[in-house]
Amino acid sequence: MDRTTERAYAKLNLTLGVLYKRSDGYHALDSIMQSIDLCDTVSVERASDIVVTSTGMQLPYDNTVRRAAEQYRALTGRGAHIRVTKRIPAEAGMGGGSADAAATLLGLQKIYGEADEKTLFELGASIGADVPFCMRGGVQRAEGIGEVLTPLRGMKLYFVVAKPKEGVSTKKLFSLLKLPRTMPDTTACIKALAAGDLHALAPLLFNALEEPAIELVPEIGAVKAALLEAGALAACMTGSGSAVFGLFETRELAETALPKLEKFAFSRVCESIG
């Protein structure tokens, strides 16, 4: 095989709790992460050198795709020409950069097959805490800094995801974070997902980073209010923001609500996958 195209799926954090700051400077997290059908595409072609190009959004030279390719080359000596088609918004908390890195590693492995699974996941974790999740996808409990994963039983979920123009710097948000913070009821959320009980799940959606993120980007609060006004059962910021998702009973109800969110920089109906 000389070429492959991989889908790099975005993620939402149905819950996100911050436990404490670790001695290495990272924060210990406990989160339920869900893959959604919004995706970038990453085309990987066999080559001796590394070239990364993109459409839909200009990537900086030092990006997660290049880092993934460089890590794989350091391990195997193999290069690639990689083209990324961006659809996932940046600084949204939707894992776009992590998903692209995951797709790059999986694409390289599909072409060359020269790394074992454990090593491939270690490479992913060295690039970003969300990369291992993006390599596996579906719905998972993520602990540690996000790299300790437990697969969960999920259910079909329908969302409207909206994002204000301004993003949130993850680094700045965590640098300003005051602990302790309220924690989500992760156990109850896992039970609601396993039971397929949407109305039990809705009030359990919670992100401990949402309140401090709204202090940095007040429009996040306006997006959340607009989603609730549009009929969402619940609305919650994902990751470190600034995207917010509203949970709807059906795709039809989400589609009906979408026009009320189109005043924001990004808005899309999405559904869970995996």
C-alpha cells in the first residue's frame, strides 16, 4: 500500500472533572469522551521525507501532524507526504489537532506496519493527551491526563455544536485554574449511557472548566444560553472550550434548532459514533 486516507473524528467531553495538579505540572482528569461524526480527513502517502500540507485551515509549521510523522520516522526511518483537510474548528475543545495526529499515526502504520500497538499508543500520548483516545474512538472514560482509557457502553446521541469566534488557550485556562473544583457524577453518567437513558444523562453533563473558560471568553455563556433556548435538553462546554454542545432527543429536533445557532462562528448538527 502506497497511500491511505483516514478520518480524524472530533470528540466531545460529556463530563470533565479536574482532580489535582500533578508533580509534572499536568492536571489529573476524569472525563467521559465521545467521538462524533464531524471529522477532518488525513491523506498519507509513502515517501522518504516528511511534507505536510492542509486545506480548510492553515496549519503552523510545528503542528501535531508533523510531530506525529517525525515521531514515527524517528522510530522506523519512514517518511510520508501528508495532506490534511480541516473541518474541525481550532481552539474549540473538540480535539481536532489530536484527531489529526491520531489519523496520521494510524495511516503511517497502515502503510508501513513497523510499530507495535503499544508503541504506537505511546507515540500518540507523547504528542498530546487526547491522541490515544482519538486513536481508539467511541465512548471511553479517560483518566490520568487523558491517556488512561476504559471503553464504555454508549448510546446514539444527537447534538448541535456551536462555537464563538474567540477560542480558548488551554495553557492559559489551566494556568488560571483554581482548585478544588466541583466534580461530575461520572458513575451515574456511565450508568445512564449503558441504560440508554437520555433523560437521566442530560442533567449529568458537566465540565469543571466551563466556569473559568466563560471568565476568559464570555460568549461561551451566550452560546450555552442559545442552545438551551433552542430546545436542548442540556448544554455543556467541551474540553477547554470554546465550543459548546447541546443534547437533543432526535436528529430532527437538532436540525430544527440549528438555524438559531447560525449567528455564531461555527454551528453544526453532529451525532455520536462508535
